[in-house]
Amino acid sequence: MTTIFKHIKGDKYIWAIIALLAIFSFLPVFSTSSNLANLYGKNPMLLLLKHAVHLAIGFGFMYGVHKMPPHYFKRLSKVGMPFVIALLLYTMLFGVTRGGATRWVGIPFSSITFQSSTLAAIVLMVYVAQYLANIKDKIVTFKISFIKLWLPVGAVLVLILPSNLSTTAIIFTMVLMLTYIGGYPLKYLGVIVGSGLVFLLLFGLTAKAFPDAFDNRVETWVNRVENFANGEDTEEDYQIERAKMAIASGGLTGLGPGKSVQKNFLPQSSSDFIYAIIVEEWGMIVGVAILLLYLFLLFRMIVLVNKTTDLFGKFVVIGVGFPIIFQAFINMAVATELFPVTGQTLPLISSGGTSIWMTCIALGIVLSVSGNTKEAVKKVKLKQTDNPLDVLKEAM
């Protein structure tokens, strides 16, 4: 264990939480994969192996990213913004469509696809973080900030919106939270929020009036919001009812590993509704334990934000780290009917390639800031102590 810790940097508690969630994920994924294997005639072990490969690649990304100095991400975000906007535009026009949603881009010379919106979300949040760090203690005008900040944000959101409302809403909410924490003028934020709501309303009305002019996913999410508000029975209600049945039948201790009944009826049992299957098989005790792990991860990020003296480091941890927790809460809220169906996965537990990889990249950025903060603390202690060897021994 000591040998492993020598090769990684950053908050060891964050590493431990990530490892626990990833290791545990094999149990519900294997359980739900048996149902998918029966439906599509595939070997469940192959599906489990696929999940293992996705996690291995994700951890490779996380390890590589966490070794990079945080200031590298500033430069990469500026270069990356035009790239992700072009990628989102390409996805909208030529992307792979699944379930009526055009969210995926195929990697040339392979059968691998990934969701461009997840990569765009990370690049955008890093870009917003570096912008806020640069304007701190400076006079901010709406005209200049609109061009440098809100035009890129708007471009990303508008390109994601037609095929993925929930991701758009999460990104917009996180950007607003980050800009508020970053000290962006409230009067300007009010204008942005008002403009965003008006645009969303007009977009929804236009989509209802001219359904053939948009991706059919637009009609789907408009109907979801309407049906959730009106309490009408829909296919999404069927999934939520099955999820609630799974949670209710699980009780405190669960039915036992692999003994879920509702996994045979939930179409997205390995991704969107995996939390319900976890509670059904392992009980509410384990379900609450997973919730506490995400809360502890949030707590460690808050500790890191307080310890970090670098403004960009603070903002980027909030920008890329907090959405992971927010997404986890949304996933669990959907399973308990506290939120309409969104299609958001449970980070590090649900199956899927893109979601795992991008979560790992985001956590790699958080760990990079954490490692850099620890190095800065060591240097300060070395300057203040009379015996530098004591500090070095303490850090090892």
C-alpha cells in the first residue's frame, strides 16, 4: 500500500472513496448484466469485462491527469473551447443517434463512441474557472464578460440542449453557482438567468409548434417535464414505479447479491436506475452508505477548496468536482421519484464508457489541485521550520 501511495499524489481520502465506489460497482453491474445478457444473447462475463476495461481506461486517464500541474488546465481550456464547440456542432449534424438522441460521436477506425457533451462540460467548467480567477478584484463590465464568458457558455449549452436537457440544466446550474462564488456581479447574473429562462421557454414552445424541425428528443424531454408536473402516466412513470418497488422490496438488508427481481423489468437497470437495484439487493443500509460516500467526497472537496490558496485551484475544484456529486444526487432522486427521469448515471458505479472516463478526468483535475496544494504547504513548512528533515519525514 505504501508503494502505491508513493506513485500517487493528492488527497488519499478522495483516492480511497474513488476506489471503494469503483470496486463496489462490479457487484450491481454484474447482477444487471445477467438480464442484459439474456435479452441480447451475450455472455454476462463479457459485459463485466467491458465494465472493467472502461474503469481501467478511466483510472489511466485519472492517473495521467492528476500528474499534470493545475496551471496546464488553464491553457488547455482556452485551446479546448473552440474544439469542443466544433465537436458539439459535428455531433448535432453527423453524430450517432441512439434512442432518438444524437449525443454520440464515433471514433474513426473503431466501434467506440463517446458523448461529446460530457467532454464539453469539463472543458467549459475549467474555462469558466480560469476566467473568474483572471477577473478577480478587477472591474467587470457586462459587455466584455458577455463576449469572453457568456458567448462560449451559451454556444455549448445551445448545442447540447436539443438532445440532452438534463445535461444542459446541470451545466448551466453549475456555471451559475461557480460565477456566484467567484464574485461575478449579481445584477449581471440576474440578466443571464432571465435570458436563459426566456430562451428555454421560447425553444420549448417552438419545439411543440414545429416538432419535425427538431431532434425528436426535444419532444421527449418537453413531454417528460409536462407529465411530471401533471402527474400523468407515461413510460417514465413505469420505470420510476419499478424503481420504487425495487427500493421497497429491498428493505434494510436487501434480497441478496444477484437476487434483484426488478432488474428484469427496468430497461436502464445497469445505468440510470442502478441505485434502485443496489438498494433492492443490498438494502437501505448499503444505499445510505453509498450516499454517505458521495457526501464524504463532497466534504473532502470542500476541505480542499478551503486549503487551496490559488484562486484557479479553488474554482476548478468547484467547477469539475461538485457536478459529480450533483449528478449522483440527481440519479438517486430519480429512483425515488423526487426528480423527473433525466438519464444521468451514478458516477463510478453505473456502466458506460464515456461517463466513467469523463468522471475520472474530472477527479484527476481535483487530485492535481490537491497534490499541488500539498506541495505548496510543504514548501511553506520547510521555510518556517528549523529542522526541514522533520517536515520531510512527516510528509512521507
